[in-house]
Amino acid sequence: MIAADDALSMEPLYSPQSRAERLIAGGRVVLAVSSLFAIWLEPSEPAKYAGIAYSLLVAYVFYSLGIAFVVGRSDAPSNRQRLVTHCFDLVFFSLFIYFTSGPASPWTAYFVFTLVCATVRWQWRGTLWTALVSIAVFLGLGIYFAEIAVDPAFQVYPLVVRTVYLAVIAVLLGYLGVHEEQTRRDMSLVAAWPDAAPQRVESLVQILLAHAARVLGAPGAILAWVDKEEPWLYLASWSGGAFTWVHSFPDPFSRLVSEPLRESSFLCPDTTASPSTVLRRTARGLERWRGAPLDPAFQERFHIEAVLALPIRGESLEGWLLFTGKPAMTSDDLVLGEVVAGMMASSLDHFSLNQRLQESVATEERIRLARDLHDGVLQSLTGIGLRLAAVRGLLEEDPPSARDSLETLQKLIAREQRDLRFFIQELKPPPITPPGQAASLASSVAELVERIELEWGLKAELRSEGLAGPIPEPLARDVYHVVREALVNAVRHGEASAVRVEMVRSAGGSLTISVTDNGRGFPFHGRYSHRDLTEGELGPRTLLERVASLEGTLAIESSASGARLDIALPCFEGAA
């Protein structure tokens, strides 16, 4: 952000030059054509060197039309083009006045046109040098006609009056140029509002206060606010590069501003006066109010004299933004300050919402991990525990079989160790993998079915179709856990001895999973859709939630001789 601010201070402020040049080109055409029309109405002008003056004016008409054509077809006029046309206008107007009546010529008003063009192009700087050149030319022509040409028609009074006239016009346009440059500066600074996203709110507030003080041209800025979900008063101040931050409870400044000013933006040039004069902005417009605008303890703590106070109202906070120490504040500062206050509230709201989103994502991730542990490792350990209980009975009756079973269980425990490493690895930041890399779902599910057979003594059969294509790794992992949950439920709760799994991926990329077992089914019999299961709170809740999180559907057909689960998941990327 500092680099952006430095760039603003070094680069010229934005100026709509294309539109300005088209306006000037159109005005030049109107000026040239109207001059010819005026001479046609009053042929006595120009009186001196009439032929040359007429020729110059006709040439200027064609020149104006040519420039208007070029400017109209140009998207971005160059600085050289603008400077050359401006100098040409000055030269032409000087010659035209010389070949008419000199300083007494009625065409001296042409110089006003060049002053306006200079103000539009280069603000007060252009007005200044154009005014100096115009007045110098005008006075030079006066000296020439009075001292060298000794023109008997020359009069000093019209020369003085028109010189003063040009000077007054130049001063007014110069002030307009200063005002326009200041407005462009304010617009540029507001447009460059910081978009930093630090981890701590203190750092964000420091950046925002420093930039806001720069926009308003104030030596200091104070932000006092209350989070709508917390009873703390946060108080931050920035002054001359020094930043302070405190928060306290209970609120030591429960009435930071006076009651009549709580809903208004206001400015006070001197808060130490008794009573102070306050200019406030209300729904009825600007109003004056007299009294003490700030809480005395708050005012004394920050040594506030001149203040511009703006209410902050956001989705997550409310409070006040105050700019201190700025001299000669006006109602324009109120308008600009309200814009800055609105952007300040938006930035803090955005930060607060982003923090809540991060917390929500972290909570959701913890829930997902807990569910994966429950559905995976814990259920596998349960199966291993049951197998160990069975092995205990074989130790005396059939030691060789018991030893084989223990070796099998040892292998299963080693696999569960790998699963635990997998879950721990998920807690770490994911590595950067090449784009398009995908998991092999078919091999993962095949290994899963084999493990379920070993863990639970289950006969499982797998048929897959269309799984050769790539599937994004997160989706493949979720599908893996869906199948695992369905298989474990069949053997653990349904007491099934055989399970058949069918996975078919369509040409459109959607995936259907069917799990059929020969167990005792669910407590309910019949076919139930996803909506029926959700509204009736039936079936395996964890599996239902997992399928719903993938925007899929689960249907169950249950009977006393077994159950069938039909799972439909939406399209995946990289469909075959």
C-alpha cells in the first residue's frame, strides 16, 4: 500500500483528457465559425489589414475543423499535440488582434478561450503561464502601437481595463484549477483505498487510519467503535505516524459525543470554546449547533481542539471516526469524510466476515476429520476388537488358527497406522501438486473392499465401471469414505455376511453407488427416498450427512433379508 501511495504522489493525477480535448475542439469550431458570422453581420470589423485578417480567420476555421476531426478519431491525445494546438491558438489570436485594431480590438476576448483551455488541460499551472503569455502579448502590442507605430487611435484606458479583465479572469480560472486538482487528488486517494488483509485487526486499523488521515489532510485520526457481538470499546488513534491501540470494559466513554449530535456528521473548529460552534449535517441539510460536542474526558485524553466527527455504522460494528487538528475545515470535508467513513466501515466489516468465515471453515474441517476418524479408524478398531475376542477362544482349542488370525490382525493394525498417518497428513498444509493430478478411485475402493473382508470376515464383491478417468483427489477421498461407511454399516449393524458393491460412472460424469447386503435390514421396511429419510430421521445419519455434503442423494430399500443402498452423486470434473 505504501508503494501505491508513493506512486500516487509521483504520477500525475487522473485527468479525462480525451473528453477535455473533444470539448476544446468543439469550442474552437464554434468560436471560429461564430467569428466569421459576426464579421458578416458587422463588416466594419476587422478594420485594419482586412484582407489578411479575413484570410487568417478563414484558415483558422479550416484548422479548427481539421483538429476536431483528428481529436474525434483519437482515443488518447498526446501531450505534444495538446501543447502544440494551445501554442498555435495563442499565436493566432495574437496575430489576429495585431491585424485588426491592436489593443483596442474587440477580439481580445479570444485570450479568455485560451485561459479556459489551459485550465481544463493543466489546471492552475496552465492558467498561470497562459495568463502571463497573454498579458505580455497584450501589453507588448500596446507598447508597439503607442511608442513605435504611434497610432493616433491608441488609448491607454481600454488597454488597462482589458489587461485587468484578463488578470481577473486568470485568477478566477486559476482558483477553479486549484479546486479541480484538489478534487482529483481526493478522488485518487479514495480510489486507492487500502485492500490489505492482515491477520490482526490492529494492523488493519493502523493502515486504514493512516490512509484516511491522508485523504482528509488531517494530522491525526481516531477510531472508536464497539463490536456488536462483544461489549468492548476499541479505541485506536493515529497521529504523525504514531499508532496506539487499546480496548476496555466497561465503556469509559459511554457518551463520546453529545446526545443531539449522535446521529449526525459534524465539524467543530474549536472544541475548547464555551460554547463551541458546531456545523452538523442532518436530513434537513447543514445546521449550526452550540454546545460541547465531545465527552470532556475523551477530549482531554486526546487533546482535541479542531475535530471532524463521522458516525461509523456497519454490519458488525458501530462507533465514530474522528479527524483532529485540521485547520479551516468546510462543509466539503463533511461530504468527503462521510465517504471515507463508509469505506472504513466496509473494510472492517469485510475483515470481520473473513475472520468468521475462517473460523467456520476450521470448525467444518474439524467436524469432517472427526467424522472420518469415527467412520474409518474407530470402526476398524471395533472390528479388530471383535476379531481379537474370537481369537482368544482359539488360543487353547486351535493355536495354529489363532496364530494365523493374529498375523492377519497385525497386518490390519499396520494398515490402520497408515490411515492415521493419512489423517495427520491432512492436518498439514497441502503440498502444491501439478494441475490435473487425480486420485485412482477404482484402486482405492478395491483395496478398501479387501480390507473390509479381512477386518470383518465378510465376503465382499466389487464391480466398477467408468472409473478409469481422473477424479479430483478431494472428491475421490469423499467417495472412498462413503463406500467405507456403507460397507461397515452393513456388517456392523445389519449383521451381513456378504455384500455386493457396484460403482458406475456415466458419460456425463455422475456417479451411482449401490451397496446390497444379505443382513437383517433396517428397523423400517420398504423403499425410502432421500427426502423420506431426512424428514423421518431414518437410516444411517452419518452416511446421510456425508452424501448430502456432496450434493448427492441416498435411497434405501430394506427388508428382513437384507438392504440395498442407492447413492447418486452429481457430475465430477474430468468425466470420461
